[in-house]
Amino acid sequence: MRRKITYGLAAILCSLALTGCDEQDDGSSVDPITVYEKINGDWGLMNLKMVDEFAKANNIQPNEQNLSTLFNYENFQINFSVGENNEPTTYQVTGEVPPLFSPGGYWELSSAFQPTNSGGMRIFLYSDAARTQKTDELRLTSVPGSNGEMELQLVRTADGTPFVSYVFRLNSLN
């Protein structure tokens, strides 16, 4: 008899423990983190690689060349700025480097959030604040994460066919 009472009390206590705290506290709601927030700030060059896209497509070696230590590219830095509400504003390349794309202007992403498909993201570069005069387009091939690194690719084409690309591996200087 005593065992039945002990088991009964144990069952009641377990059920009270599981149902007693039914209130959920999810905290306060915050806006999701955008890719603009991740890109915002100063970035330094870790590596710059030039890829011969024709040679790569035709399996001709060598098809890559490291440009990091050539032409003062070790001084390459880029700043992507955002304003209030993490809206993109300006970008600026610093360092005494030969320009592969316009060294300053305005920018925006093809999407504020990382896409779930394999389409990838683009960084559009503009010469004007209204963003009507596009100067270049960079592919964001690696989104910054906890390691503080990102990778950008600049592709040059002729008649729609890529012939050379430049791959910038960058690290956060913030």
C-alpha cells in the first residue's frame, strides 16, 4: 500500500513539474541581421588571385596567378559604409593600388539577406548617390561570418563570356 502511495505521489509531482511552467518567454523581438551589417566596415586584403577563365575552362595550366604581393596590393583596403537602419551608403578603396574597379562611390547588394538558393549575391557599385550609373558588379562568393573573412570576385567578360576574374580574399579590420 505504501508503494502505491509513493508511486502515485511521484507521478503527480512529475506531472506538476512538466506542466507547471507552461509560460514561454521568447524575449523581445529584434530585426534579423542583414548582410549589410556583416559587410559594414573596413576590410584588408589577405590574398588577390587573377584567374584566366579561358584557360580554366579549357584545362590549360597555369590558369591562376597570385597578385597579392605585386603592384602594392598588400596595401589594398576597402571600406563599405552603411547609414541608419543599415542602408548602404558609400564604399572607398584605399592604398596605392592599380584600380581594378572604381575606387569609390556608392554600393548596394542584390539582396539584404543571404539567399537560400544557389544564385549567390552581388554587390553593385555606382558612381552616383541615386544609384543609376552602375560602374561595376562584384560577386560575393563568401559572406562574412564568425571568422571575419569574406571573398569577392570581379569578373571581366567579352560578348558575355568571362575571360578573366579577380578573387579578393579579405579580412575584417574592425
